Amino acid sequence: MMRIRTAYAILAGLSLLLACSSGQKKPSGDVIPRDTMVALLADIYVSEALLSNYHARYDSLDIYRREYLDAVFAKYGVSRARFDSSYHYYEQDLEELLKIQDEVIIELSRRE
């Protein structure tokens, strides 16, 4: 149950971070398919959860966070820019984004 709460907190934080990072309306390049986006987000949240339990200085955590994200993006063959533009694309339809986030929670629960 604690992991699900952590996932919700990470999900909310990432949503806010990405929502505030750009006013971009349309994706630059191809949109990541919904099922891939769900799996990718689940992996991002798992890496964030792992880092939340890691005891290191903040600057070290930032380096590890970038390395983890780079590894997740490489796993799915997407760039950070493509992820960001795809996420912003899905943000344009809040109902769709919430469905994606629900699927991410289901995926994370399945992995437990």
C-alpha cells in the first residue's frame, strides 16, 4: 500500500513538473503510443521509488536520477524530447492522461 501511495505522489509530482516546464501544444515528432507510455511511466516511477530509498547527497541523487531516466528512455528507444512532447500531447486531454495514469498504477500493482 505504501508503494502505491509513493507512486501516486511521484505521479502527481511528475505531472506538475512536466505541466510547468513548457507551453508546447503539439508534439515535436511522433507521439509515443499509449501502451508504451504506460510501461515507460511505470519504469520511471519505479526508478524514482528506488532513488527515494537511496541515501546520498542531493547532487549525487540528481546524477543518479538522470542516469536512471537515460536508461529507461534507452530501453524504450525514445529521447527525453520525444517523451516530453508525447507527455504534453497526452496532457491536452486530461481525461486521457488520467486513464493513462490509472493504467500505470495498475501496472505498478501488478509488478509488486
